[in-house]
Amino acid sequence: MRIAVVGFEKDVAALRRISEHLSAEVVLYTDGVWSTLVSYDCIVAYMPSGIVVRGMCPHLRSKWTDAAVVVVDKPMRYAIPILGGHHGANDVAHMLEGLGMTPVITTAMEYEEGLSIGVGCRRGIGAQEVLDALLSALAELDASPKDIRVIATAQLKKDEKGLIEAADTLKKPLMFASAEELNSISVPSGSRANIVGLNSVAEACSLLYSKHGELLLPKRVYGGVTVAISR
């Protein structure tokens, strides 16, 4: 993840401390800085949140492509994700715990119970096929979309429009897991994902983002979509 730490020149010591901890780049604030910052994956702003909001607003296009943003308060007590919580900001806020900061997480997923849906699919899958597969898998547990807490897939599917559209239709967060995260999860079934260096996608994703680590539905294949469900 490419991270920028932005702030005023008078605060350069604090900016360097944060950037060294995150292996990030320091960017000093100027009037036109936001057009440069949007090319980063995550922006850590050591400045008032109002300046950040006003600066970023003209550059926001989509939650799937916008840079994640974390604001750090002046005493460096709190790390507050304000954009892209599920797209890197929450993770960076937790990383800042290493500097003694408390992450202020406001996204609902972290506090809700419900089902964690892991999904794998063939390239170019359509949204309707994904939705049909999810509904079929949920039906096996006598569950419905309202029971979903999160949908998750592998990082290499980050640009898969069918998955993104399906998650948007269901109004559920879509998480993307790294290869390292997925390969750290022990799963009961083998997977064709090993051809791209992954031990598993659907089952590993569902377990990774579950709250209790219980695999309720081992992977099922519905046409070009693979689904597993955990809680």
C-alpha cells in the first residue's frame, strides 16, 4: 500500500514520526496538494478534519477507487478513518496503534453479527450470476441477504465489476484479502486457486472475515462462482 502523510511544514517532526512508522512518504501541505494525494492508496492527514474534507471532496469519484483517508488529531492520540474504512483506512488506523494512538472505527461491520461470505469467480463474471450464486448458498442455510455481514474475495479480484455490482446491489461491504492473509488460513477443502499461488479463496475469505471462525457452508460451486459461508 502506498501511503502519504500530509501536514503543515511546522509539524514536520510529527509527520516524519508517522511516516517512518508506516513506511510512508511525507507530503507537505500546499493549496493544490489534494490533486497529487489522490494517486496514493491511503492518505494520513495530520491536520484538522475540516481541511481534509474540503480538500478531498472535489476529487471523490467512487469508494472503490478513491484513496482511503485517516485523520490524526494534534496530540496524536486518535487515528480516525474518514474515507475508505474498508479499503485500507481502518487497517492503517490500527497500524498507528504502534505509536500509541487509538483507532476510532465507525464502520458498522466491525460491530455487527452475521454471515461472512467468501466468493471466488471466473474473470468477467456478471453481477446477476454472482447474486444468483449468493442466494443459492444462503438458501442452503435457510438464510437471506439481510443475514450477510460482509462479502469477501481475493485482492486479485479488486477490479471484478460483477462482484462489485453484486455487493452494491446487496448494500454490503466487499473486502479484498491479500495472498498472505488467505494463505495463513487453514481450510478443509482443496482449491484450484493454487494455480495463482493461493491455497483457497472462498473458504479462506469467509473464515478470515468471520467473527467466530466457524465454517457453516464449505465451498459450493454455482456455475462460474464459488461461495463459502462462515460466522
